[in-house]
Amino acid sequence: MIIVMRVGATQEQIDSVADAIRARGLEPLVMPGQDRVAIGIPASLGNDQRTDLTAVVGVIEGVSKITETSHPYKLASREFHRDDTCVEVKGVRIGGGSFVVMGGPCSVESYDQFSTAAKIVKSSGATILRGGAFKPRTSPYSFQGLAEEGLKILKSVGDENGLVTITEVMSGDMVGLVGEYVDILQIGARSMQNFPLLIEAGKSGKPVFLKRGPSAPIDEFLLAAEYVLNQGNSQVILCERGIIPLDRTYTRNTLDLAAVPVLKEHSHLPVIVDPSHGTGVAKYVTPMAKAAFVVGADGIMVEMHPNPKSALSDGSQALTPEQFLSMMSELKALGAPIASP
């Protein structure tokens, strides 16, 4: 339920509505807008609760109208929050009209490898450094990451280069550890519906970068975001990274760029596109990165390795330094407002 106040409603009138909601054991969410205030109730209401609350609140002076949300997700919905959300991390704005670029290798393999990658990311104008310390792999015999040592390298290299850092957290009990070292917590596609992890990430207060599962409908994706938002953490960033393809002969996934305008229409949260996982083929990354900008994404996450042929994971989809710098030039030529601190 959403209560929309009249233009010019006083703080006393807004407080009266909030108090009436609290008196029924519910917690109101006050959402200031450009010209008026809306007050939302995230919880699902029974028919009797809804009728009672509508009758009480509807007669309070300053109330314009009362509406029902039409989506199962509430806090992630644009009905609840009309203005675009901008997540700001160390001066870098994600959303709000800028186009942010996150770059770096799939895995943190060593200090030298990661430091070299960070310098390339920095010189290109990108502002967020990505790299995996814990790597969930299909085979238990594949490289699994450097774990806490990788986190230490992430923090050290990020600080040295003045870059915001992001890495994946695998389980709820690891949120505290990972949060000590990096700026943004990434929830991987395989973990999109790991609800205990989403709850702990939400409680952390850290920005959360949520990747869409490979077979997840839009509603399930936004309901996953709802788990984080419901913990009082408004710093959620959505990521489209491709869905299961009809044919894996040519690409790793099908990058669902149509999801970007759909998400932007129905949710206020910023949307990032990952063309690296979305295609799995390095030569397709730049065209899809440019397409992501054209369809309205708030930025991209791209894998770049100093030497992809020697990469311990996902080398086939990683750009070389030269390809990464070329991609950045092509994006700027398109008019992409590349984010900068």
C-alpha cells in the first residue's frame, strides 16, 4: 500500500499518517519526492487490515490518495520509489545519469597480476576494480581463488590506485570478512536466491551488487533485491549477465539487453550489464558493451586480464589491455558519460 500526500503537505500531516500506521504494528516508509511525499507499507496486508487502514488514513488532512502496489516486490518497485536510486561509493556514483565502468580480471591471481590490471583500469578512466578472491567453479579441481590472501591484495591494490573495489561473497558467514576488505559485495548469479546470504548482505550496510540468475524471471530477480532492501539497505545495484541460451555453440549465455529498459521501467535501482559473462567470447564484449549504453544501462562490468592466455579462469572472455582501452575509447565516442570520482 502507498499513501500519496498532497503537494505542500506539512510535516505534521505526514507524521500523523506515519503514526496511524505504526499504531497498527506496521512500519511506514516515508519517501520524499520532488513535489510531494509518499508513504509506503512494505508488508503484505490482509483484507481487514487494508480496509481499516484505508478508512483511518483516508480522512487525515493532507492525504491525496491511497493505492495498492501491483508487483510482489515492494521496496524495489518504482511505485514505492519514483526517483532513480543512485548508489555512491567513495565519490563514484552508480546511477543518476553517469555511466560507470567496472574492470579487472576474473580472479585475483597474484599481487603483480592484479596491480598491473588495476593500473590499466585506472588509466582508461574506469573507476571500479573487479576481481574474484573466492571463485565458485563447476569443477572442484579448477582454480578456486586465493581466499583471504586475495582479499588483502584487492584492498591493497584498490587503495594504491584510488579505485573502488568489488568482489563476490559466497555465503552469509563470509559477509563480515569480505566486507572488511572491499567496498561493494557482489552476489553471484548462482547465489541470487541464496536468501540467508542476501539477508546478511543487507544487514552489512555495504553496497550490494546483485547478479541475475541464468534462468531467473524479472520478478524473481527483483524479489531477490527485495531481500536486501528489506534489511534497511538501499544500496542495491542490479546486474544483467545473460540467461541460458538456446544454443551454446557460439556464446556462453544470451545477454538479455531487453531486461535493461524493463528493469528501469519497473524498478528505481541502477542497472549494470556484464557483457563478459553475457557472451563468454572476448570479441563480442565491446559491441555488447556499447549496446548496453544505448539501451540505457547505468554501466558495465567487463573482464580484462593483462595476459588472457595465461589467465587461471575465464581467459576466453577477458579483454586484453589494448582491447579494454579501445572499448573505453569507443564508449566515449558514443557519448557515454563515463563516471569519474
